[in-house]
Amino acid sequence: MGETQEQKSHIPVRLNILFIIVFLLFAAVILRLAYVQLVEGEQYRHELEKFSIRELPIPAPRGRILDTNGAVLVSNKPVYTVTYVEEEGKDIDEEQVADRLARILTVDAEKMGTDEELLKKTIELNSTLPVAFGPKETEELINKLIPKLQKLPKVSEVEGMSDVDLVKTALYVGLRVRSPFTDQERKTVQNALKARMSAPGQSSAFDGMSDTELLKSAIAANVPLKLTLDKDDRSDLVKETKYQLEKLPSPAELGTKSDMDLLRYASLFGLEINLKLNDQQRQFQWHKLSLLKEMRSSHLPSYIPRRVKVNITDNERFKIEERLSELPGISVVLEPVREIFRDPDGTGFATHILGYTNAIKPEQLKEYQAQGYNPFDRVGVTGLESYYERYLRGKDGVEEVHVNKNSETVERNPRRPAEPGDDLVLSLDWRFQSKVEAILKEEVEAFKKKPSTPKEFKDAHVLVMNPNTGEVLAMASYPDYDLNLYYDRKEFNKRYATEILPNESNRFIYAAYPPASTYKPLSVMIALQEGLTTPTESINDRGGLKVGTSYKRNWKPGGHGIVNARRALQVSNNTYMYEMAIRLANRAKTHWSEQFSILDYYNAQFGLGVKTGIDLPGERKGVENSNLFYGNLADAMIGQYDLFTPMQIGQYVSTIANGGYRMRPHLVKEIRSGTTDPKQPGQTLTVIEPQVLNRVEIDPKYIKVAQEGMRMVTQPGGTAYRTFAGLPFTVAAKTGTAQTGQRAENAVLVGYAPYENPQVVFVVVAPNSLRDGTSSSDATGPVARRLLEAYNELNPGVLTPAPPSGTATTTTERSQTTATAATGSQQSTTR
């Protein structure tokens, strides 16, 4: 039997072959990597540096604001904006860029200051000025600086200085000093400075002065100072003073310094400076510095673009795009800004309703960033833009931008589209708002021309509301201004001081006025509710009444004779109100001053002296009188005591008109989802229902007495009969003339229509419009009559024909039914 040969496996051979192949592949990869890194690495690194990727937000369109019929009042329009952003790996000469931009962009009416102010601003921005002094001028400047430098102490002496000398030295070398005053020390210094003022009226300037300025004034006047610095504050101030002294040259070194350096020292020591610039050069420097300031916005991260100028012209855009290679960091981008509806006559519209947007203030940046805002976002500042900011703001998208080493965009890749903000639908009809504004302007200008009108008369204000829902139907002030000015910096700067600033405040919620005799309906209701009188009780007015130790007169010499509650309102009788005030005082359990709390209690129920809840930012509560004299009770009953805002007065009159329900006033009635198609309305997200804040604790029959008295005001014998005579619908009203302590008096007129079924409440306030002895309806009556006629024309059938009598209760019930909340009566406030 022969030997059999064992069969050999081929697997090891195959594994070896596979191993060799893999080894060769890895070797090839490693060799290639080595070649790329060692041979071509430098080339690829340069190629990579040519491109970078940035994530930039896509600004979301802000929500629109529409009137009750869908007419667009506020929308967005695209404008070109110049932006600046620092570029990675590039050392940009920002001053040079600002200089080149200043030669392209037009001057926006820059306000020029003194040469000292221009130099100070230049130093703050670490910039330079194109100044070149001659040898003589340089020598003169050096000679002025030498004595200033010679007064400086040595660095080694700073540690041993007293607190007073340390503060003086720190201020001398331009440092800011944290306030070293206690309250008592501050008062002592103020009194010492006031005592040295010879001219009357100058001493008051020290009351509102900052501590730093107070220190400087005291040092300049050689007022003895006693200061005690906190240990840590002293240590910090010593270090800062030493550092500042070490930077300053010795007198001998001044000759080696440039003219700009000499000017810096001159500014530090407060020397008088003449930069030898003509007006054109001076304006250009201010313009350049304003651009440089925007480019160096310190509150923004370096990678965030800064807005240098918004809404540039096409010509400016073309010039910048032609010179982009000379303007590193500069871009021209398209962004939306607000566009406000312009009245057909070209004037502003709903100035104190709509509001405007602006860049986030540095001090508010952290707060807004916590809410998800970008540092360069615009936010609502006033009006509805501010109050409804969280609805109007959209959600920014994200865009991935590839740029090359020259900051030129190579590719754009949108990662998330922007979502528009929600739309607001208002309760007002733009046609009626526009008509009210026109009426107010015409009547104010006409009244100014009358010889009897005080020269102090400057402005007037009108509020129109629906008393059953709280909806604001119109709100107009004259003079006003065009909100679009906030988006045109050149025109804004030109017209701010004369047109915008005097009329910027929303006087409907900020300013407070005495209600005067328009308060008397509430006085009558208080008297009836508190049991001080009855609707039928009469008193005999002989022209006044003794209240305490003084005799208070009725406005009509000789008096009105026999008057009851209703007639007291019809003729606006003061004596009747004085009698009720005396009776109220006599009802006090311990002291008559406690009765002021009763007035506060009823005031709050009607919305007087408390916030109304209007959907506008910054509403104020009015002004509460701090005097508690006996005679002040009588003053309060005729509306000459506390001060209330026009919005509060409107809420008060609405509460009377609807039968005792205090409605929350509001401008917005719907919030809709934003839409990219302006012709397609968005989905309704929220409907603002009428809201009852409280029902007043006054018997409805006494409210009816006040209503009837106000109706008699517009009938024969009433103070507003001539104003509303001949109208095709009924009106209830109350006139008021408020004494201000000045030569001119305020005129106030309130009311509602139609009397039987109130649909419209109006308030007209004309400050400083009357002289003693003239009627308030002279200044306010034509405005009130015309606005009712305008409303009736635009809304036929609402005011006329008047429904049958007895429907006022139905109106009250409708208000109660449509309300979404009732909170009960307000608690009384205490003085």
C-alpha cells in the first residue's frame, strides 16, 4: 500500500495575498497624505483661507397694523442699509473707511458743536483731526500746557494724598470719580455753592447736578470739602491716577509730540481750543465721527454687522458698490423698515397710537438677548409697536453665507426661512381717525386767530370711544408729526427740535389735567349714594357759599337760584357742589380729612386716579393732590383737586354712559397670523373681547340722574346747548373750565351720543385756551360737534335715528354680556 500525500490548504496563500494588497493600499494612502501635507499642504492652506462660512440671520418681516376694515396702516418697505463688520485676519483702518464713507454718504443734518466738543468726541473714538499748526501756534499751545503739567504731583506722592487731594488730582487729569458724597455731604456742598451765587435763579442749577459736576464746581469755587473714600474705591483710584500720570509727558517732552497729541493734552486740561477749521471742514469731521461711532458700536460682538446708515439713496448705493474694494468690512444690504400710512393730505397719521421702532439700546441689550433677539434687531419703542412687540416681531431665518478672502459673497444657502410677525387689527376706522385729526387742526388754528385766545394756547386733544366695548375709535393730538420721520435720519435731525420733541409725549396717558366741572356728574352721584341729598332736594344759590373760613364763589355772579341735582349739572353750578362737600365733611366720624378716602374710593371705581388698562405702554395714574385742607373737599367736588389723564376721563364718561360698567379701553380688537401675501388676511389668532373691570357701587337710579343732568346740558338753558343744537341725534355732555393758576385756563368738554343708546363717547381737552370769563365750549364745542357729525356721516344709522327711549338699560346689559371678565369694585385708595 503506497503512501498518500496530504492535500495542502490554499487559505494561507490567499490571506497573504490579501494582506499584501491591503498593505499596498494603506501605503498608497499614507504616501498620498504625506504628499498632500508635505508637498501641497501650503497651497491648500492658502486655498482654504480664501473662503469662510458665516451664519447670518434673515430678518423676519414685522407684523402689519391694519384698521378695522383691513386698510394697512403700518407695513414694511425694503430699503438699502450700509453695514460694517470686522473681517477675520484683516487689520482694517476704520478711520480711513469712515473718511471714505463720509465723502460718499450725504450729511444727515449733523448738529455741530464747539471745537472743544469736536476734539473731545475725536478723542473718545480714538480718531484724529486734520490739523497742522504752524511753529508759532504750536509754541503757544505748549506754553499753555507747561503750567498745567507743572502742577501735577509726582507718581510717588499719590499714595500719601488725602482723599480730598486724591479726588482733586484724579479730576484734574481727566478721570471719572465714583461719587464720594454721603447725602449730608452732598447737601452741604450744594448749600455752600448756592450761597456763593449772586444772581437769582442760578442756585437751582445745583439741585439736579451730577456728583461729578458738583465736585468740579466745588473745586472751582474753592468750597471746603470733607470726603471719605471707601477703601476699595481709594485703592482703585490711586492705581488709575498713577497710570494716568505716567502716561502724561513732562514739560520738556512736549516739543517732541505731534499736534494731535498736544490737542489731546489740551482737551484733558480743558483748555480753550481753536482747530482752525472752516464750517465745511468742521461739518465733515462731525459727519465722519458719526459714521465711525456706528462702526465701533461697542455693545455689539465683532462678528455682528453694525448699521452705519439706513435707507441710503440709489446714488449712494451705486457709489459704494463701485468702491467696495476700498471699503473693507462695508456691505450694502436690503432690509425692511416700517412704512407708516400717510394721511391723504400728506400729514402724519395716528402719531400717538401706532408708535415707531428703533435699534435696541445698549442698556437693554442683555434683556432682549435673553428673549432671543439679535443685537442688531429693531424693537418697538412707543405706541402699539412697543406694547405688542412680542406679537409683531417675527422669527428670523438663518442663511449660510460663503465669502472669500475679500469678503465677497460666493454662495448663499438659506437654512431656515424667516417667519413674519403677527398682524394687529385695530378698532378704529382710518377714515374717521383722519377726519378727527383734520377737524382738530382746523378748529385749533381758527381758534388761535381769535383776539380773545391766550397766546399760551398751543395744543388740543380728542379721544373717541365706544362706551359699551371700550374700543378706541379715534385718538388725535394737534400739533402732531409724521412717524415716518423716525426712518429718515436726515429729515428727523432737521425737524426734531421744532416739530417732534414738543409733541412726542402721548398726553392721553402721560399728561394729567384737572377735570374741572366734568367731574360734577360724579360729585352728584357720590352725594346721592352717600345719602347727602336726594334727586329732588333743592338749594338756593345766591352766588357762593362759605366753606370753612373762606367764601367760595359760583362761576355766575349772583348765582343760579333754586337748583337740584339735575339742574346743578345743567348749569354747572358750583354752590350745589360746595354744599355737598360740607355735608360730606360733617359726616366724618373723627375728622373731616378722612372723607377724602371716600372720593378716592368712587374715583377708582370710575377709572379716575388708577390705570385704565389701555393697550399702550407707560400709562400713568394721574397726579394725586397731597393737600388735605377743609376747603379742598369743596375743590374736589368741582374738579379742581386731583389731576387725571384724558384716557381716564374717557373711561369715566363711558362708565356713566353705559350704566355703571368700567370697560377696559383698547385699540386692538384682533391679532392675526402674519402672511407673506399682503392681500391675503392671516388666520385670526386672538379676538380682544370687551372686558368689564368692575361695576360701580352706585345705585342705577342715581346714575340715571347724572345721565339726565348731562342730557339737560345740551338742552335750552344748558352750558352746551348752542354747541349741539340742531343735530339729528341726541347728545349728553358736560363742560368744564379748569383754573390752572396761570393767566390761561383749560377747556374740557365730555359727552356721549345718542343719549338713549350711547354708542360714542368723546373727550376734548384744550389746555391754556381760555381767559377768565370765557366759556369752555368756545374752544372745545366746534370740535365735539364736528366729530359727531363726521361719525354720523361715516356710520349712517348708528347715531340716527335714535332708538325709542328706555333702551339705555339694554345697552348696559349688552356691555355685561359681551364682557369677558368682571373683577368687582376697586378698593379705595388712602391718602
